Amino acid sequence: MMPDSASCKRKWEVCSVESLYSVPLGKLISEFNLEVIRGGKDYETRAIRTEDVNRPGLQLIGFFDYFDPKRIQMIGRVETTYLTGLTHEARLECFDSLMARDIPALIISRGMEPFPECMEMAEKYDRTVLRTQETTSTFMSALIAYLRTELSPRITRHGVLVEIYGEGVLLLGESGVGKSETAIELVKRGHRLIADDAVEIKRAGTKQLVGTAPELIRHYIELRGIGVIDVRRLFGMSAIKEESDIDLVINLEQWKDGAMYDRLGLENLYTTILDVQVPSLTVPVKPGRNLAVIIEVAAMNNRHKKMGYNAALEFTKQINEHFDQAMSQQLKG
């Protein structure tokens, strides 16, 4: 027995996942160099809010249970081959059923010509039809990956993001602790600035965070006593980067006499951002400490740990072996 429309709607609402953010369709067209065969009303500003892309094979045979009309639709060689074998009336019915839903766009892959029935229904319902020269699988995977990044959860944190030896390092701390000054020193040492003062952080995957700068302050950095400088113009294009993964969080804090700071590095600490755990350190700040060098070493050490080498564990192992040998010799004596 076929479920009633109310039941289908409830099921669809359970399955639908919509992002709080959106990407205008015009941006996708520009990013992927899509050909606009027919543009619907205000198609460039049409908001895409889901990362899923649908190949409407089942819908072309009339099965619309769990169909999400907010998804971009894509037709490839399989769907085209099936439609070619239908009569004109049957194709017209297929596209009428599909285009009657408020789909954001229909993309045709491999540079194939759209069916006349497709264009007729697109005209009737004012739908957008696009075309790409890429194969269906290649384009679809690239589009989903792009949408996943653009629509991912995000927050803005006060801090500085720099790339050091390929490691994205997020510097956090109270205002005036020296984050921007440290970032400039790192830039002079050949590393790259991603963001200063405000860092926009996106969750690009289950365990991946990507940081960038707000458009308005991108490439700028504020230094107390000097003012705002343009890092790109002052140090060149090699000194900046648009975005970076966040591999390490370093909390800068004023040195506190009597406070206990990690001397060995045996304990792995993490900072949770957008439900993703990122390795973190706390570095005390006081006059005379070269923070740029310390942070460089921290970045290299974090990279070593990811590659399976932990200097603190190795050192502890050697110390234990030394005491074991000394104890053994003492017992023999």
C-alpha cells in the first residue's frame, strides 16, 4: 500500500538536512564554469542550502517518495540513455513531474544536449538548466565537496592564524598578549599569515577545521604603536594565504609566578572547536622569551607527533631504561 502524502512529508522532514548557511547559485556557476542553457527568475541569487546532489533516476520513472526538491538535480549518461528510449509523450511526462517541483537547477553532464521536452518544461515552470563538460561522477564529487565546505558549521574566534612549516597554528590569548607581534615575526621568518584579530573557522569534515579571515580585514594586521599594515603589499604574496587547516592551538598567557607549566610534554591536551578536538598547548609569555622560535618548534613537534614520533615519550623511555640498568647493576653488586 502506497503511503499517503502526509506520511511521505513527515518521512521527508526526518531525512532532510539543511544548513544554516547558503551559497548563491551564481557563485557555483562561476566556480565550476557552468554553461547557462536557461536561467530561471533570479537564478543567480537562488540560495543553495544543502550539500547533497541528486541524480533523479527514480524520479524520472515517477517515484518521488523522500525526494528533496532543495537539492541540485543532475542528469548523466544513464538517465539520458533511459529517456532516449521513451516516446515524446513519456519524456514530456517525466520532465513535467520533475520540473513541477521547485528544484534550484538541473545540471546536464558531459556536454550533452538537453531534450526538447526538458527545455519545454523548464520554460513552463521557469526552472534553471545548466551544463558541464565534465563526467557525471567527477563533477558530482567536486560539487559535493565544495558545498560541504561552503555550508559547513562555522564560528569566529578572536585570535591569529598562521601557517608554519605546513601546519596551521591558531594563536589564542587575551588582547595585548602579543599575538599580532608574534605573527609579524613569523612572517619575517618566511611563514604565512592567514588571519589576524578575527578567524573564521569552518568544520570541513568530521575531524577537519579550516580557518580564514573575514573579507573586510583579509591580509591586514594591527600592531600597537604602528597601526594597521597590509601584509600582502609590505611582505609580498608569499607572506599570505587565503585559508589553512587548523592543526594546533596555542594559548598565549602572561607568565604567572608559581603556576605549573608543562616541562616534558607527556600529556596530550586538546581544545574542542565545533565538536572537533585540536591538539593544544599553553605557552607563558614574559619579556625575553622568543615566542616566534618557540611557536616554530611547537609546530614542528606537532608535525613529528602526527608522523608517529614523540620526543617526550622517547626521552622518558630512555630515562626509564637508564634507571632500570642502574638498579640492575646495583642489585648485582
